[in-house]
Amino acid sequence: MSITAAIVLAAGEGTRMKSSTPKVLHSIAGKTFLQRVMLAVGGTEPQAVAVVVRNQAERVAAAATSYNEQALIVHQDEIPGTGRAVQCAMDELTKNGTLSGTVLVVAGDMPMLDGATLRSLVREHEESGNVATILTCLLDNPFGYGRIIRDSAGGFVRIVEQKDGSDSELAVHEVNTSVYAFDASVLAQSIEKLNSSNAQGEFYLTDALANAHELGNVGLVTVSNPLRVEGVNDRVQLAKLAKAHNQEICEYWMREGVTILDPETTWIEDDVVLEADAVILPGSYLQGSTFVAAEAVVGPDTTLINARVERGATVERSRVESTRIGQEATIGPWTYLRPGNELGKGTKAGAFVEMKKAVIDEGTKVPHLSYIGDAHIHHHTNIGGGTITANYDGVHKLHTEIGAHSHIGAGNMFVAPVTVGENVTTGSGSVVRHDVPADSMVYSENTQHVVEGWKPAWERE
């Protein structure tokens, strides 16, 4: 399927969101509303995509072109209304001549819209030979939506906006979704006749449907799932749709063989990939391009951001970002893995461990209460509790290298840059400032002084 053009309406201010962020740039599951709508539109393979901007135009335009660098950015002028937005878009789209074929018009604030819904609309539009086709849905509470008025035979008559409707018209439960397919020439003719003679003083795109009706048949396609076309006007609707979308994602992965113990408290973004037999425990949040392999266990209360968790690994009550966790590794609880870590097979980052740009080779353990940054610890080394790689000299981040089969005592500090060879043992409380050769033992002499009875007698009583 390929259509001539798609027009995405992204000019609105979205005042009910009460936000400094344009409404279409709010997000669900890691993607903005606008990105989601543009992905759905892309499913119809349009020859051109026009995105109409006005409120915070530069910011919205930059986002749109980041999603589709070929997108045509159209600036709506000071004349308000969706009808005016489409007029501006058509002026740009027809600069090099008239259009023919199908033009899709979509609102930019429908985060659950999908390509299948749009393809179904376009297919019905073209197979029926309609001059325009409206995507509608049935709502128990249609307040605020434009109502679809049909004739006695069920055909389209007009769309009536909430503020312009009579009591009988507002009793209708079938509503306009603001998603349309038009014959390009009919759209061009229909928007020429628009005016602002209405309660809002705006150019309504819905009036173009009445104009189109004079030129041929306007069809109606009712979407089966109203969530697909529900717009977001405030934070309450945002939370509702985010929850519904997350439920769909969790159900998908469970049907693919993933155990999600409590979908109500598990959040998974769109680009996450899970293998069958992975286990996700309550309170977990999987974001970005995270991957979790079979037999890995994530959670409870764990956040993974662009992380890779290999087969059989466990990550408990931790935050992990842009890190690869090897097979059968053990992470947590209360571990913070900042970006850039590579943990090998059978490694451990235990309680209250923080790592950043660390390479931890197979079998190495960092059990607890340690910071490992800008470091490479070779295989089968044990790091004592309270160890710190002092990687920052106030200007530069510096590297620490610790060899294989080493035993690092508790409370050690490695002052980078420093290299420790293989089979090294360090004493507890050591401060290692210089390179240590293989097969050595290193300790810092630290004389203990005891002063007895140093407090006055009255303080000891």
C-alpha cells in the first residue's frame, strides 16, 4: 500500500497538559506521541509526509525531522483551526503541481494509533471509491468529541462539534476521531470553502467533510478498539493510555513465553526484546533497547536502560544502564551500573556496588560496598568490600588494571593510573599508588596508635 501524502497535525498548544513541553512531544513507552503517529503513518508508505507545526514550532519540527528526515515541515500561520492547518499543508504539497490519489490526515496526539488501523481505513476508502472516508469510534461518554450525524440509511451527513450541537445531536455516541482519507483533488476543493462561522471562530477541518459530501460519497469506518484513536488532552488521559499500552506489551511478551509475574507493576518499553523463559519480577522497568535472554531473572524493583542481560543472569533491586551483563552473572541487590560496563560470564556485582566503564572478566567478584570506574579487572579475581578505584584527578578520568587470579583485600584504594599484575594479593586497607608486578603481595604500612584514657574521667562516667 502506498498513498500520495500524509498530513500530520502537530500545531496545537495542548493547554490542558499544563506543560512547557509541546503536547505531541510527551511520551509513552519511550516514544513521543508525534513519533508514534509518524510510525503509524509510515505503515501506509506515503510518498510524502507533511507535519504542520505552530506552537513551539522549531522544537516540534526538529523532533519530526529526527523521526523522518524527509518530512516536510509546514508552518501554520496565525489563523486558527485544523482546517487552516490542512490548507497550509496542501499549499506546500501542491507547490510543484496538483496532487492525485489518496491523502491521509491524522492528528498528532494519538499515541496508540497503529499502521494496521490506517491501512484498513485507506483500503476501505480506495475500494469503495469514496471522495473521503472518516475513521469513527463508539464511546460510552462522547463528551468533547465531534459527533457523526448519519441519515436514515446510515450514510454520512455531517460532523457536529460539541459546542455547536443540539441536544439530539449530542446524544449520538459515534464520534469523529480526526483521522481521514481524502481524494487529493476533493480535499483541495473542499478546504477552499472553509470559514470561521462557528462557536470557536476557527477553520474546522470537519466542515471540509460536508463540502466533500457535495462532491461524492463520504464513507465511514468504525474502529473496533477506541484506544487506537484516543487523543491525549491532559495528564489523566496520558496515564490511562500509558497503562493500556503497557498492558498490551506485557501480554504480548507473556504469549511469547516470558514470565511476567505482575504485569500491573512491570513496565516495558516498545524497543525492549525478551527471550522465551526470561523472568521479570514485580516493580521492574525495562527501557530503551534493553535485551533479556532466556532463563535470566530481572527484579524485583529493577530498572534496565539500554542494558543487555545474557542467559541465566540475575539482576535484583538494581539500576543498570548501557551495560552488558554476561551469562550467569549476579547483580545486586542495590547495585548501580552506570553506562559502559562489560561484565563477563559468572561475574558478580553485589550489594551497594557502583560501576562505570568497567570491564569485569569471567568469574571475577565485586561482592559489596565498592566503586569500580574506568577499570579492567581480569578473570577470577576477588575484590574485597569497600574497594575504590580513584579514577579522577580533578581534570582527567584515569584507568586501573588489575590482573587475573588476584585477591584484593577489604578497604583498598587504587589511585589511577595504576596497573596490578596477575596473582597479586593486597592487604586490607592498602592504598595502591604505583604499579604492582605479578605474583606479588602489596600492603600499606599503617601504624596503629592507641592513646588510653584520653577522655576526661567525667566523660567516661
